Amino acid sequence: MAKVTSKLQVTIPKALRKKLGLKPGTVLDFKVDDGKLIGVKLQPQGPAEAIYGTLGKGRSTDQLVRELRDPD
């Protein structure tokens, strides 16, 4: 059991933190399902996954290189 503080924060009980492997920096996603608050531990992204697909967006590699070398 946990109580919401005046800052709207909740402490996750130690047994649950240990069981789920929650550590400082762990990212949780929350949703509501039939009146219940559900927190889901997100899997960490590696550096490549974090930026994958952010540059291309319909441009060829040659176009990207030209734009990076001469942005004007």
C-alpha cells in the first residue's frame, strides 16, 4: 500500500522495486484500465535505437550529406 503525497508522488514498496528491478532512472509508463492505474517498466533504449529513423524521413543519404555540409 502507498499514499499519495502533497506533491502527488508515490513510493513504490521495496519488495516490488526489487522484484521488478526498478532503479533510479528506470522509466515507467502509466495507463488507466477499468479504473486501475497500471505502471509498465519500459525497456531501456540503446543509443542507436534512440535515434533510429530520425534523420532520413524520405531523403536519400546523398541529400542528407549535402544538407549537412551546406545547410543553406
